[in-house]
Amino acid sequence: MGRPAAAVESNEDEDTELGLRVATFRQLRGMSLRTLAAAAGVSSSFLSQLENGRTNASIASLRKIAGALGVSPAQLLDSGAGHTRGVLRAADRPHVPLEGAEKYVISLPPLRNLEVYSGLFSPGSSTGAEPYAHGNGQEIFVVVSGSVVLELGGERYSLDKDDSIEFLSSVPHRVVNETDRTAEVIWICSPPTPVDRVEDARAHRAGQA
């Protein structure tokens, strides 16, 4: 005896919703279907059918896909969690050491359209002794509290709380706190700087040290 039509329809709806959540998480992480399939150890055709609601996933497959996406199986099954990567707690932010300053990664890889950092500059601290450049994207620098000086292309810009400035990331720049108070800032870059460009910039700075 077959299943009632309502039960079949309900299961098909669940498969469709699960597929949409898998696709959404994959897109949030900037992963291609082939990349996710390889990372999860499943075939691209299976993953395509899953995302399009034409098949369901076993518990084992669901765990593999969730692991490759960096989420829990429960998040894939929760219809309220498909539109976000979730909360990044302040204590869990990756740290980028600077000269007396603290820089924290807000936009976790894999990056899509934006690269975002927050920073704390204690009195006298800076991003480094020399200006640096990276990529050739749009960069917006915002002062959240305190005051800093942005050295940009040979010019100096004094920025106070709520001030911002927009520039090309390819122009050499440097941030320094010349006051006796801690300053908090945010960097926003679009598109994200390719990893090789970041490494080249770091190597160049190291060579100047």
C-alpha cells in the first residue's frame, strides 16, 4: 500500500527546502557545486539533484555536506538558518597582529564580495612603519571611536569619530594613532584582495623592515 498523497507531498517539500538551504549555504561560502561535492566526497550529479529537490540525503551524506560547508547537520535542517553564516562572537574573531595595534577579521573565508576588518589602535600604534598597498579595489575606512591619521599617497588625513574616507587599495596607505586615547576603526574592501596580492604586500613590507 502506497503512502498517502499528503505524506508524499510533505516529503517532497522537505527535500526541496533542504536542497535550497544547501545551495544557499554553498553560495554564502562562494563555493561552486563541484568544489562542495569534492569537499564532501559526493558526486556533483547527486549534489545537483539534492539542491534541486529531486533526491534526499542519507544521514551520512548530510553530515559530509554539512562538514564541508562548515555548519552542523541541524543547521541544514533548520529552515531559519539558511540565510546567514551565523554569529561571529568577538572572542572568536581571527587576529592579525600589527605594530602595537589589534586587527580582527570579520568577513571569514571563503570571501565573496566584501572583506571586512575591525581594529583597535592604542596610543602610538600603527599598521606598520611604512605604507602598504594591496589589490586594486574600493576601500572604505571608518573611525568608530577616537582619532587616527590616515597616510594615503603622500597625504595625511586626520579622522575623528564617525569620519570615513574612501580610496583605492592599490594606493599606499598607513594608519597611525598619534593621540593619547585608544581608537577603534573598521576597514571595508570590495572586492576582496586576492591571497597572492596580500602575500606580495607582506613580503614587500618585510623586505623594507
